[in-house]
Amino acid sequence: MIDRNNFMGLNGFIWWIGVIEDRIDPLGIGRCRVRIFGWHTENKSQLPTIDLPWAQAIYPLNSPPSKNFGTPLVGDWVVGFFLDGENAQQPVMMGVLPGIKQ
């Protein structure tokens, strides 16, 4: 029998909603710094934007292999999950939640 204790989705899958605070990725691969609601404090003096982990983006498989992709804008709300579960240092963005910025 296969041990599936560490299979993502069965154990430790944590999804989240957050707001984009930085989209200037020094690697140029579309990452953003996201302040995740209920996970990161809203107090930027306790947790400055620069200390947020970079969130990778999921892009469609049918997009061309060039870097012609859009990055969410500062203030956009995104939904995602953590690749590393509760360690929460490898966030992944799945999509933007459209709405009115506040």
C-alpha cells in the first residue's frame, strides 16, 4: 500500500486570500509579495512588505513559453495555497478576485 500521509490535498493543504503589496519581482518571473488575510498581521511595522515571502503564480498550460504574462496589480486580491503547508513560506497564486479596491 502507498503511504499518502504527505500527499498535498489530503494532509496540510492550506488555501488563502490575500492582497498584492509588491509586484516588482527581481527574477522577472511574475512573483508577488502577498499579505495573506488572517495569516500575516496587517501591521506593516511588525511585518514589513519586504519581509513577506514571494508568491509564485500559476499560468495556463496553453500560454506561449515567452514571458508575456500579466502580473496582478498592487491592491488586487488573490486566492492561492501554500506548497509547504503550515510552514507558509512557499505561497502560490491561483487567480485574482475581481472587485472594488478598498
